[in-house]
Amino acid sequence: MKNKLSDKELKDIYLLFKAYSENVVEETSYISDDDPEIINQGSILTLLLKISGMLPPNLIKRLDFSILARKYGDWNRYPDPEILDIIDDCFESGRAIEIEYFSMGSKKISRRRLNVFAHNARYVVGFCHNAGEIRKFRKSRIISAKGMKEKYKIPRDFEKKEYL
């Protein structure tokens, strides 16, 4: 009896379990809610660890990015209403905000401190303390937000129409 899985089978299993562990899978008809022994979060994480050890590291990086892109990409996620409230509150009160942000370019999640200069339904624009310049961030990629005590003023020469 052949017990070894092909690379394609391992990749498909890895993607399925990784997507489920990140709460990206919407249809879970093959996962039993009534019988947690069939499949549960702990067994999924154990299988992910085992399978990821069997696949080439560069493939795991690519697969992990594809899951993050689906989870935080523009096509699959609406901004969290609590995050939107924090952005509004900090903008109105002139307080800095700290966010966790998924960058499609770097394929990473980073923590950033912003002075919000403007925002609309999709984007927030402000001075990014990490980058040392004005940056634009897509709201659907903001994972968390926290208002800070630090106050700021929007520069007089800031032109909203240049960014939004």
C-alpha cells in the first residue's frame, strides 16, 4: 500500500488546512460541527506542521502568501467597523493611530504609527512614522487599530486631492 502523498496532494491539503486555520474557508460541509474528532483546529494545526515539513520552504512561503492575500486582499474583505470607528475618532480628535497592516507588496504584516490627514471609504492617508513620509493605506488591509494619546496637526500644505 502506498502511503506517500504526491507534492500536488500535499500542496492541496496544505492550502485547505491553512485556509481553514486562518478562517478563510467559507464552505465547510466536509468538516463536522457535531463531531469534533473528525477534524478540529488542533488537528489541523498538527497536520499543517507535518505537511509543511514535507514541502520545500520556498513553496510554503508562496502558499502562505496566497492565503494572506485572500484573507486581507481587497476582493475578499470589508474594513472592520470597529477599525473604521477608531480611524474616524482619531482623525476628528487629531490623535495618532497605531495599525497592523498587511502589505501586498512586501507580503508581510507590519505595525505602523500614523497621523491621519484624510480618509475616504477605501483609504486612509497620513504621515507614517515608520516610513517618515505621507503614505496611503487601504482600509481593507488594516488588521487592527488603536488610538494613541499623541496629538498632531495636519500640515497646512497638505493637499488631500493629491492622495485621494
